[in-house]
Amino acid sequence: MNSLKTRLLEGEFITAAWAELGCPDIAEILVRHGWPVVLIDGEHGIGDLETWVSVARAVEAAGGEVILRVPEGTDTMLKKVLDRGFRSIVVPMVNTVEQAQQIARSCHYPVRGTGGIGRGYAAPIVRGSDYGTRPDYASRTANEDVLVFVQCETPESVSALAEIAGVEGIDGIFLGPNDLAATLGHIEDMDHATPQAVFAEVEAKVLGAGKLLATVPGGGRDFATLRQKGFGLVAGVNDISVLVEGIRTSAAARDAELGRNVVDATAAAPRRY
């Protein structure tokens, strides 16, 4: 069973690290050093579906759990990632209830899909069913296991959010704060009062619908603040930022020891959002 989904539904607060580089070894290192949940970024990160599967195998072999953000929410993309064994999915840029309904249909076997339309059947031969060794996969566990977040990143999405959150088969809303701030006219300025007010509106609508909330830190909102606000999943550091920060720090230490002009190791490493 999808223990990550169970933990979230039971009210546990879960933190995750982003995997951008498509490197199984780095993902394994994240798990073994304090980040047991890894969110693979298929939207902006490196690699394709088989790269993501390799990263997922490394995470799972190290005892961790994986979430995949797909690049887009088409039926073709979703059925492929589900067949390849991903059970926890984030879909970006979902602006309408019609999009959310289509995503929910694509992620569930019939008859849960409207009009009997839903995820295509190939259960006995896919990685998602452990290649046929889970006999109740299509009939029961696949629909129960799948965890689907859709991203709220535009004013259009905020306007339709109550309806989007109410779609059966959509488990939660992932707030993309920097994208939402940008579409509100405040790119790279999440602290501004306008996006802050809209963030609060998103939170109220999602919690009011009884659905899960997810996001990233930023805009004066750290892990502790977001947990207090009711978020269940927060994806923090990413592998690129951790690598850059370590490189900058080691270069500054080297230059200080040698009496050279010190590299500015205090400059902010690039963040995911």
C-alpha cells in the first residue's frame, strides 16, 4: 500500500527534497542523509520517464519514498508513469475543474472514471503491479494507492479552486507560490501583501474542502510555519542547491586558508522556487 498517502491522510507532516539532476546516486544520498521522501521534478529537472524510474529505484532501495511531478497532465503521460510504478503524483498548471476531472479519470481504473472512461488496462505486465505479482492491483489497490496533487499557480486556478478540490480522485492541492506570485504581478516577491493574501485564500479553500495541502518554503513561510497553517507536505531543499552551497562553502574555506580574496559563500544558492 502507498504508506505516504496513508501517513498524509492520518495527519502526519511530511517533508521532501527535490531531485532535479536525474541522478540515482544523489537521490540515494538524500535518503541516507535525512531526506527519506524525494520529489522527482519531471517538469523542470533533467531526464525522461526512464530516468525518473532509475531515480525511484535508488530511492526505494535506500528505504525512501518517491513522488513524481510530471511535466504535464495528459492522459498519455499519466498512464505511462502509473504503469511504470509511480503512485504519488503532482500535476502542474491545473487551472480548471475540467482539467482536474480529466486528470482524476486518467489516474484511476474504471468505473470510477466518468462514463466508465479511465486509466487504460495493462495490469499484468506493468511495473506498477510488480509485473503481475499483485493480483488485486487493478480491481482494488491501484485506485486506493494513487495519490494525486494538482498545482495551483494562477489566479484562474484560485478562482476555480473550490471546484477543483472537490473533484473525486484529486487528493490535494500543491500551492506553487512563486508561480502564483508571478502571475499576480510579483515575480520573485512572494513577501508582497498581494500574493500573501492569495496564499491564505488558497489555504482556506483547500482545507475547507477537506483536501491535503502541499507547497514549498518561501515568502517568510518555513517548515514550522507551514505545518502550523495546515500543510501536510512541504518540499524543501533540492539537490542542485545543496551541491552549490557545499561548493561555495568549500571554496570560501580554501581561499580563507590561503589568504586569497574570499568567495562569497553567503550568497543564496539557487532555490527550487
